[in-house]
Amino acid sequence: MRIRSVRMYRLRLPLVRPFRTSFGTSTAREALVLRIETDDAIGWAECAADPEPLYSEEFLDSASIVITDHLLPRLLAAGDTLTAADVARTLAPVSGHPMAKHVLETAVLDAELRAAGVSFAHRLGAVRPHVRAGVSVGIAESIPVLLDEVGAAVEQGYPRIKLKIEPGWDVEPVRAVREAFGDIDLQVDANAAYDGRDIEHLARLDAFDLVLIEQPFAENDLLTHAAATRRWATPVCLDESIRDVTTARTALHLGACSIINIKPARVGGYLHAVAVHDLAVAQGVPVWCGGMLETGIGRAGNVALAALAGFTLPGDVSASQRYYAEDITEPFVLRDGGLDVPSGPGLGVEVDPSVVAHWSVETRELIGSRR
Ligand code: NPQ
Ligand code: MG
């Protein structure tokens, strides 16, 4: 495809409630949104990176520089026969930066699929029209506040609740939620806040019949995750550690997890995400789709991915209104404990240019329509 123009917006979308994790508190989502125009269609994608390198080493300004100075020039140099399937190989000489690569591949894929009239769900291999949705509940200021938030989510019909934990906020909040809400599907996510000295402390969570514990230890500490997998009854799930198919294969070989959280942004795009899914399915490992507080653009792709056969656990794919009063696409709405998978061409959602303009703090034309 011939890329005629590339525009990058930096958005600042207020969150309807602050979101606190072990690595910080967010009151707004800042995102890069990319719009590429080809001869046949317009493609959209968003970058999941945050302003600060806290979840992983990427951040918005690093993504912006890598895209403009190192990735986009390579895509343009590849010429007009470039397809979405070629993007990863074309960008592979650049080391790392999966979130920056993800946004370019996704925009090209969206344009390609919109032009062909094919949905993301169909292209990725989805097998269901509706996916179950979970919520991720941030660290609260007190147990009663936490119980209020969990209660509201249960009331709305979410079939699975995930609690963010950190040292000092783990066994007691889990106990309180279990006691208040009984037999709900409950899991926890530590975002790497613990280390090997905490294995015995976290073994106390075995008493609460959790679905899983997500990323208790550092991203590169597969051996401690393997030790915990042997020690705990609670299944260990990896998020930050799984950067590609290779780390997934290594983690499974070491017994460092029994469940994988797949985030397209973290593994460098939807096509890599499908490859991690396929590996997990081949090894009988359940997967679920993680989230990065995406706008409707990223949410649409994630919902399509979550519709693949191996995604047997509910994902962090909540309704838009859980995060945003006003989204940049039509909102995703909770129905029967889940979301409908878009079936229209490409991502299957329409971006509202006036809403994008309203929340943009910066707009840059990376290449014009001069070619
Ligand atoms: C996780 N996501 O599974 C991530 C953490 C995360 C839904 O829990 C801005 C602020 C962006 C906080 C992206 C969920 C973020 C963020 C991801 C937290 O680990
Ligand atoms: Mg996580």
C-alpha cells in the first residue's frame, strides 16, 4: 500500500476515576493516536505507552521519537508493496520498542482491512461474536472504598474482578472482597511489586481460591516465578515478562506460569499476539487479553483478539464508560457480562475527529500527502 500521510495526535483523556497500581496513580490517560492515510483507506491505532516509563521502559516521548526517526522511515523505504504482514519484519532491525512497533503495524493493518472490507476479528481468527469482560480495580484508599467499587462492578454484571495489589495491600483486601461477595471469579495483579522473599507471605492468598495471581515479581525474574508456581496453589499468570513468543516459550519451559496475559501492545502488535496465543493453545495454556486503559481504537482490536478460541478467561476489556466519560469512538457497552466483537471493516469503530481534536494536546503531520 502507498502511505500518503501520517498524522500523530497526542491525547489527554480524563479518567472517570483515578487508577492506582503498585507503580503509580493515573487521573488521565495520555496516548499517541496515529492516523495513516493510504490510497484506499484510513487506518487508526493508538500507542499504549504512558508518559512515564513505569509499567515498562517505553513511554510516550520515547515512542514518539522511535516512530518518527527510526520506524516510519523504514516503513516508507520498504516501498508501496508493503503489507501489514511485512511490517514486523521491516521494523525488526530496530531493537525493542514493542509499543511503538505495535501502533504502526496496527494502523497499517486497519487501513488494509478497511480497504478490503474485512474485520480485525475475521483476520485474526476470532471464533465468537461476544467476549466476557472483567474489570481491573485499582488500589483503594480503604477497604470500604474498595468494597464499594467492587460492588458496583459486580452489580453491573462483570463476571470477573481483578484487584491490584502491592506490599501492605494484599491479603486483607482479598479477604474482605471474598467475604463480602462470596464465590465471584477473583484474581490479583501485583505489577512486579514483590520479590522472592515474599513467596511465603503471598502463599497466604492460597486460602482465597483466586483464579490467578498476575506478575508478582520482576519482569526478568522467571526463576522466582517458577519457584512460586511450585509453591502456591494459586495459578501464576505472567504479564510484563511475556514480551514475545520466545519469552513465552521460555517461561512455559521453566514452569514460570500456567496462564498468560496477552497484551498486543506489549508483544509488538496483534499478529505477534496471535502467535503467542497459538503457542499457548498448542501447550494447553489458557490465555486472556490484558488492557492498557485503551480508547475505543485499542479496545476494538483487543476485543477482536479476545474472541480467539484460546482466550478462555475474561479479559481486561471493560466497557468504555468504566474509564471515559467521552471516548473518541462510539463506546463499548457491557451486555450479558461482556462486549460485542465489532464486525465492520478493520477495527470496526469510527473515530470522531471532533472528539480527537478536542482532547488533543498536540498534532503532528509526520508525512504529508506530497508523495
Ligand atoms: C496491567 N492494566 O494489567 C495493566 C496495568 C496498566 C487494566 O490493569 C496508565 C495508567 C496506563 C495505569 C496501563 C490493567 C496503564 C496503567 C496499564 C496500568 O498490569
Ligand atoms: Mg498486569
